[in-house]
Amino acid sequence: MESKESRHSPRINLTTPLRCQIRGLPDFSNTLTENISLNGIGFIDNDFIAPLTQVMLEIQIMARVLKPIGKIIRSNPFPHSNKYHFGAEFLELESNEKKFLSEFITMKLNQTQGV
């Protein structure tokens, strides 16, 4: 059975440091990304975050740290583990950060396509 892709932007696999903080709380977690697009990010963490929760993110891409505000849109437990897979949609991303991310994704897509 095929799954329908509903994304509007290309998504690339990317494992890079991520700092995640639930908006309004002092605690944060350090984890890794799984993938990213202009519209959002996938990541794994040990702590459950409920869907619709707003999060402040710090994503290290090369020498830059992007700081979008996101909303958890998907949280699924990994079987037989204490980890969760999350999908977060970007709600706010500075225009210069969005431009950098767009260029980074395009560069990575071109590398994988041999352009």
C-alpha cells in the first residue's frame, strides 16, 4: 500500500544536534534531528511531547544555529523503547534563517541527485 505524501516542501534526511524546549517551561532536551524541510522537522527524543504543543528549537546546521518556533504535529512511540518520534511544523522562522535553510536543502538535494 502506498502512503500519500502531503508535504509542500522537499524534505532531506539530516542528523544534526537539536535543542528542544517546550514554550514557557525552563527545561530543555538535547537530541538529534532525523529530517528537515522548509516547513518542519522530524526528531527523536526520550520525553513525550503532546501534539499541538509549541516548542522552541535550536537546530545546528553547519556553523549556524537556526531558532524556529514550532508546533508538534506528530508524536509516535518507538516499539520496545522509551523513545518517541516527533514531527514539528515551523510556526516562526526568521527570513534570513529560512533563506539559509532553503539554500542548504537545495545544496543537499543537488548532491544526492549528482548535479
